[in-house]
Amino acid sequence: MKAMETFEAPKPARINYLNATYGLKSWLLTKDHKRIALLYLGSISFFFFIGGLYAMFIRLELLTPQGDLLQSTTYNKVFTQHGIIMVFFFLIPSIPATLGNFLVPMMIGAKDLAFPRINLLSWYIYLLGGLVTIYALLAGGIDTGWTFYTPFSTTFSNSYVIAAGLGIFINGFSSILTGLNFIVTIHTMRAPGMTWFRMPLFIWAHYATSLVMILGTPVIAITILLLAFERLAHVGIFDPAAGGDPVLFQHLFWFYSHPAVYIMVLPGMGVVSELIANFSRKNIFGYSFVAFSSLAIAVFGFLVWGHHLFVASQSVYAGMIFSFLSFAVAIPSAIKVFNWTATLYKASISYDTPMLYALGFIGLFTIGGMTGLFLASLAVDVHLSDTYFIVAHFHYIMVGGTLLAYLGGLHYWWPKITGRMYPEGWARFSALIVFVGFNLTFLPQFVLGYMGMPRRYHVYPPEFQVLHVLSTAGASILGFGLLIPLVYLIWSMRYGKIASANPWNLPGLEWQTSSPPPTENFELTPIVTWEAYEFAPPEETEVVGKFRDQPVEEV
Amino acid sequence: MSEHIVPVRVYLMIFLALMVGTALTIWAGLQDFPGPLNVVIALTIAVIKATLVVLYFMHVRYSSRLIWVIFASALFWMGILFALTFSDYWTRGWFQVH
Amino acid sequence: MGHEHPAEHGHAALQHHFENMEQQREASTLGMWVFLVTEIMFFGGMFLAYTLYRSKYPEAFASASNHLDLKLGAINTVVLILSSFTMAMAVYSTQIGKRRNQIISLALTLLLGATFLGIKAVEYHQKYEDHLIPGRVVPSRPFDASGVHLLPGANPHNVEMFYWIYFAMTGMHAVHMIIGIGIISIILFWAIRGKYGPEYHNPVEVSGLYWHFVDIVWIFLFPLLYLLGRHLEH
Amino acid sequence: MQTSWIPFVPPSASTLSGKVDALYFYLSGVTVFFTLLIAGVLIFFVIKYRRRSPYEIPRPVAGSHKLETLWSVIPFIIAMSMFAWGAQLYFQNSRPPQNAVEIYVVGKQWMWKIQHTTGQREINELHVPVGRRIKLIMTTEDVIHDFFIPAFRIKADVVPGRYTTQWFEATKPGKYHLFCAEYCGMNHSGMIGQVVVMEPTEFDNWLSGNTNQQSPAVAGQQLYQTIGCVSCHGTNGEGGRGPALAGLFGRQEFLNNGQTVKADEAYIRESVINPQAKLVNGFGPIMPTFQGQISEEQLVQILAFIKSLPAAGVQSNAPAPAPAPATAAPSRAASPESNR
């Protein structure tokens, strides 16, 4: 491996980013992207835990058709807060702010992100947004659904809409600043020799994600702001009584919130590209197609928001335009799935936990993506929208996709982050449990949706109960499966096996420095002379079967 | 892109052009042009003024292609927001319910 | 500033994680441009709402717009363009190393920015006097469109919506002005201390970008809010 | 399409539902096929190419433009087939047929109020006959709701300040779910009801068993008198200081700004709520707004009354009692003083 020639076996540095300085202050005022990533990791896990608790209450309530566990007002708050916490405070920052923050500079050979102070600021903004939202939850909660549809949210809801909105508004800036930092870093701070087409696909995915963050987030910010003012002053910008249009809110909201789905899943795709290539010791099949499909998803993702409005009294013609574009955005995702699969051809595949998560991701993302086609298809969407089919679909993307990729990435880079290995046996076991539990939770919901069970129902007709019980059973398995990593990862920070600098034997730049890395990441600025995922010399490249149009590796 | 220094003369000319544009737009705003021409004229002048500021005061004319792309992308995404939203509003009346 | 190693890297302002001044300059300029993109999208949402409702209620919007003070709006436009010019001169003076001009230009920019806000405040106060603050924002003075001369077909409700959009957009613009004034003040402070010169002028330049952007927003706000529909009056 | 034997498919009881099911099965088929294909290939590769020694380095494999093209174009074609099918079905169905029977629906936190043109009112129940095309004209008193009948595969948001429509033709007698599908607050899940589909004769019986209620047009006429429309628009909508309403519905109206507008439900609604918005040519802005003074239900009744008015000079047996022919040509002089 070329990588290994360039950096002869880096010794574990005695001084690394974790022990370079001590004390609470050294963490709270750190400008080191790795420490900030850990700050994010802690806070995101906290919000994930809260969101998970809400999920538990939802599933318990739905065990029976009667609303016997929670009152309807409480139930409405619980699903709303589950959505808000999970979407804005877990999923959107999950991979970019933790793994991305930690690895983007390392993977391109930089000492830090371009704006370390802004990076720290973004964490504080996130924290402030989170605190304001938690205040809203504690003060009395919010019951509008995470979508805040007007005029319910502006006029009729008697809950803490403005406080929760303010929390999301503030949090948006943290997302913008993270995206801005990534874009500038990737443009200006790549190490010598790190050309665009030598970058790991994780970086491409984060670049695409950052584009969505900076272009979409401001629009949700202004939307939430208008919503809050509207609620305060009732001047009617979304209120038909004064000549406003409630559907305008939906346009503005989904202009961000649909692309936000890609903020969640694109980094996951980046992680999976890393895992698939590295754990099968192969270059990614069709590297440039996978890279550009990330950008294509980022761009096309902005053109499809109207498919959330097919039954919202949107014009028939707009519906057809949006339906067409929504089908078009499926293609780049399909390209990714096919290329990942093709990468495994004649590979050397290990069964380490991160790879299990990556394989799970591909399967679940395929289901999630394909069921998206049902919802892009106008006539079927009319029947399926606002039913459990949608709930199942987006959980397949967000949990089956993003969460699995996040867990896979966390395990993969755990030795780099902490300098210790996680326990492999437990990790594989929990990966399996998560996979089974997840499918049992959400597969029945597809069926429920087609049967006509509307979402956000506190009580429901008894004929749906069997499927709901299955789903709740799955959720408890899923919840149990997610608790195991929490325990063993914390355990491993102290008692795990000491990890070498490059425990997986990989060529990526982040593995060419000690574990945990020093504060400035590398002893010397690396000079990159090899391609991404170059396990064997390019001269040995084999050309696939009869599709013989590329004599050498294309890039 | 780095050290291009724009001469004062250029700055002054741009400033004067902006002043003329402002005067022109006020004058045009008070005339009664046929149809939607008032809106068209006002927006055209505003776009020209903004372009001058971007190109000269903000040095985009002397900047790398990357800056051009970034700025253009913002306009492009604004275009998406407007075009697709109005694809709904403008076509709502097309559909005859009866 | 992080760890500074002036001896190693040549310039005191170089932050530790950059290789050289050129890289640092490039990063901060690019960063500001990316930030301005987010700003464009932020105002974009409001422009969208404006466009939609103006096309829906042209008479009401024209009536409301005609009630705005064209003279003050025009003066403010001139003030802001002038401040943009002085800001450009500040960058220029920094680049060629004329410290006196640099400080004067920055101070003038600040002064003009404050003038703009002052005039804006006068306008807001007029609206307050005329009961034109929308909704129940001022409980003692609920919105009342009776002072506005309504063109045929104008609904007072939609006049209120115009004022709502007017306050939202100019208010957001004013917030950006205030932030800009804050930034320029800091720049001025360091300029007086002699921090910026031909070697190191990036902060001045980057703040200038922001200031010009705020100016551009106003270049659009002025005709859209103050001028369109004026002709219907005559 | 006969689907009753297939598990996990809701009852299929409208002319549309079979068509939607057919597309749904197509989509499901493609999904299952591709999911199994991907999963199968993954599992095969993962087993076949498992790592056999820790030092093993496989040969790199070059990408292939041909393969990339293949697996972009084929999914694209499949996706377009789905798009075309779905869009065509949707487009067809979004155009309510001419001869449909109209039923008014008003949503309200948390109930559905339904008015038949013949006068029957129902709450959270909708009785309809088999084989007749029904068009729902829907609005809401408060927040957005959504009128969802899974068995018919139809659903549409009910938006405040507007009329939205959807239509269906039931094919199978029975009782079916009616759901509110847009989250609308505390009792959202209680905003449910029943659609009762009956044989036509049975339905006619049901109709005649509930005759004590006024038809919306009659109720609208009374309202027309009491809230004062009559003073400007004439006893039978023949017009006066305000434009004539008789025969208005569906007509092109010439506006004072030179444009024309088709007098549909939305226009009539707007003209009551915001009379100055679109003034008929020759009339001054003298009508006061009725916003906040009449409920959506009453507005629907006014609408039904205006629809029921025959064109001036034409005798008809529409529900409007004693439709006297317009006596005088409406005076077009708009008087400046404004009162009801």
C-alpha cells in the first residue's frame, strides 16, 4: 500500500488531542475540530435519548386502539416533540457535526477546519437552540406536529410554538455555519496532491450536504420567523381570513424540509461509501459516478418539495411537474446503490461491525428509496399521503439509512476517535438486533398505511391493532438493540483494547496518523500521491467482464 | 484574484452611475407606463445597480471563477424557489373545475 | 487568534492551521461569499412572500406603498449608496496603505450607516403615529388603515399585509445594518491601531463585502416597497 | 381490478380504487423485485468474496461507463412509466365530471358537517348511492383538515378560505371509514366518521325519510333576505345597485379593470368576503365585507342559492321558490353612498 510507504508506522503519540490540555475550560473553549466533534457527539446523543423516549411513549400508546396511556393532547405533544428533537437536534447534525467535524480536515490532510472559532460557535448555537427547545418542552410542550402547518400553528394551537420555533431558528445557524466551514475547508485546505478526484467519497458527500445546508437552512429560518411573527401579531401572511395563504407556508417549509432529508442521508451515503470500499479492500466501483451523484442529489433535492403538497390543494399542473422531478431524483440514489453493490464484486469482504451496518444500510435504503416512488406517483400518493405508509417510508430513510450509517461510522472511526477498540462480539450482536428490530417496527407500518391508517392518530379503529402490536414489539427490540452500543462504547473508552494507528490497515489519510491523533492531526503536512481507496497498484486493475470500455481505472 | 487594486476613478464612476440609476428609478416610478412596464423598468434598474455593486464594489469582476459560481448559484436557487412556487400559483386557475 | 507563531510563518495575523497568508485570505473571502449566499436565500423567502401577495393584491399594495414617505426612502437610498462608496474607498486605502484615508473612510461609512438607521427610525415613528404598525404589535395602537388613501379595489386587510411585509423586510434589513455597524466599528478600532495595511487587508475587504450586500438588498427594497404603484396615484 | 382476495388491501369501493390498486401493485412488484435483486446480489457477493486471509488484497476493478449507463437508463425508464401512469390517473380524476351530484362538506375542529343539495344534513356520516357521481365541495371553518375515504382511494385537504373539490363514484354498498388525514389538533383522531354507500332505491328512501330539513338553497335564500343582500341584488337576484346574480354561476363576468373572470365558487366566495377585489364593470365599491359575519356553512348556502337562481327571464323549477322574471333592467348607476 502506498499509504504505508509514505508514513512508516506512526508511533502512538504520547500527546494527543485528548490529553494535550486538561480541564473543563480546555474543552469548552477548544478550537480543535476533534474536540468540538466530541462535544457534539455528547449533546447529540443526549437529544437522541430524549427523542427515543418520546418514540417509546408513542409506540406504547399505539399498543391498543383506545387512547388509554396518554391523553390526546399529551400524545400530540409527544409525537410533535419526537419529530422536532429527532429531525432538528439529532438527524440533521448527526453525521456532519460529529463524524464530519472530526474527519473532514483529517481526510483531506488539513490541520483544522478553516474557521475553528466559528466551529466552536456553531456548537454553542446548537446548544442554545437545544436549550430553548427544551424550555419549550418543559414549559408546556408543543402540539403542532414538527411540520408547523398554518393556520393551526399560528392561530389555533395553544402551546409553546414560538419558543420551539425559536429553538429551531437558532439551531439553523449552527447548521449554516457547519456547512459554510466545510465548503471553505474543502475548497481551500486540501493537502498538496489531494485533488478533487482523490478525495474520499465521504468528503464529496459532505460537500454536497453543506451545499444543501447553506442554501436551504436560511429559508426555514425566515419561514419560522414569519410564523412566529404571524402568531404574535396575527397580520395574516399565512391566514386566509386576511388574504394570506396557508399553502405558502407549506411551500416555504418544504423548500427546506425536503432537502433537509438529503442533509440527513447524504452524509450517511458518504459513510457507507467509505465502509463498503474499506471493508472490502476495493476501490469504489464508478468513483466519479458516486461522487457526482451526491451533487446531483443535492441539486435535484431542491426541485421536488411539491410532492408533499399533492393533496394540499396545490395546482394539478404543479403536481405533475413535481411528480416528474421526484422520479428524476431517484436515479442518482439508484446509481449509488448499484455502484456499492458492484464494488463488492471480487472483493475481500470482512464481516466487521461497520460493514454489517453498511450492508444493512444498503438493504434498508433500497426499501426506503423504492417506497419513495409510491409517494412520488401522483394517484397512489393521494391515497398514501398522511398515512402510516409515509411514516414507514421516511423512517426507512432516516433510521434505516442515516442512523445505521451513523452507527457504522461511529464503530469504524471509534479507534481513531478514542484510541481504543470497541468489543466486536457485542457490536455484531447489537447490529443484528437493531436490524431485526427496525424491520419489525416499520414493515408493518407500510401495510397499515395502505390499509388507510392515518398518521398522528391517538386512537384508531381496532382492525389495525395487530399490525400496531407487531410494530411496538419491533420498537422494543430496536430500543434494546440501541442501548447495547451505548453501554459498550462507554465501557470501551476505558477498558477497550488499545487501538493501533491503523487498526483496519487502510490507505485513507485519517489512518496515517496516530490514534488518537495529535491536536494538529499530522506531524507533517501529508503529501498525497495515491488515489482514494488505493489498496493495490493501479497497474493491476481488472476490467469487468464484457463491459470492456475502460482500459484503466477511470477517474 | 488576489491583489487587484481597482482605481479610484472606477469607484467614482460606479458611484455616479448608481446615483443616476436612483434618480432614474424614482422618475420612472412616477410615470404611468402601460401594462406591467412600471414593474419591469423598476426591476431592470435595480438589477443593473446591484450588478454594478457586485462587479466593482465587491470586486467580483476581478475574482476567481469560484466566486462567480457561488454567487450565480445563489441566484439560481432563488430562481428555483420562485419558479417552482409560482408553478403552483400561476397554474391554479388553469384548471376548469366545471 | 489561536497559537501564533510569527517567527515561523512570517505574519502575525496568520492563524496556526493555515499554511500561509494567501490560503487564509482565500478562505475568509470564500467564507464571506458563502455566507452571503445564505443571506440571499434568507431574504429570498421574504421576497417570495412579497411577490406572491403583491401580484394577488396590487391595488392594496399600491395604496399602502403610496403612503410611505418617498422622500425619506430616496434620501436613505442615496445615503446607503454613498456609504457603500466610502466602504469601497476604505478597502482601497487599505490596499494602497493610506492609513489616514482608511480611517476617515471607515468613520464616514459608520456615520452614513447610522444616518440611514436614524432616518429609518423617523419613518417607523411616522408609521407608529399613523396607526400603521400591523396587528396588535402595539396594543395601544392597533392597526388602522383609515389614514391610507385606498385605491379602488384595495382591501384594508391587504394594506395591513403590505405593512407587515414592509416591516419584516426593512426590519430584517435594519438588523443587518446594525450588525454591519458593529463589524465596521471593530474594524475601525483595529484600523486606528494600525493593524491593516497592504500586507494584511482581508478583514476590511470581507467586512466590505457584507456591507455592500446590505446595500444591494436596499437597492431592491426601495423600488419594490416605495415606488411600485406610485403611478396609480396620478 | 378485483382485489378483495388479497390480504392487506383496504376494501375497494369506487370506480377509482381498482385503478389505484393496479398501479400500487405495479409499484410493489418493482419494489420487491429490486429489493430482492439487490439483497440477493449483496448476500451472494458477501459470501462468495468473504475475506479468506487477513493479507488478501483483491485486484482493483475499473468502473464501466456502459454499466453506469445501463443502470441509470433502465431505472429512469421504469420511473417514467410510474410517473406517466400515476400522473395520467391523477389528471383524469382531478377533473370532476359535469353531471356530478354536489355535496357540501364543511370541516370544523373536530367534525365533518355535510349538506346534501336536497337539504339533508349529516355530521360525520356521508350517505351516498352506488353508481352516481358525487362531487364534494369542501371548506373548513378553522384549520386545514383532510377528507380521506380509504375505500375510495381519495383524499384532499380542506383549506380555510378556499373551496377544494374531489369526486368519486361508489361501486359497492357498505360502510367505510372516513378519516381526517391532516393533523388538526387535539381531537384529530376523533374526527372520523362513516361513509354509507347504499343501493340507489335505498338511498332515495333514506333521502325521503329526512325531508324536514331545508335545502341549502332555501336556507341560502332566507339568509339572502336577512343579511340584506336583497336590498342591492334584488329579490330574485335580478340586480339593482349590485350586479345581477341570476344566471351568474358559470358565466364570464367583465370586471372594471378590463379583465374577465369566470364566476365559479371561488369567485362568489371572494366577492362576499372581499367585495372590492374583483368589481363587475359598471358597479362601484359599495358592498361591505361579510367576513366574520357569516359562517362557512352559511356561505355555502348563499352559494347554493345563487347557483339555483335561473338566468334572468327563464322560468325554471329550481328549488328557489317563486322565481319571478326580472322586471326591470338593473340600473347601472352606482350610487356613492354605501349601505346595505
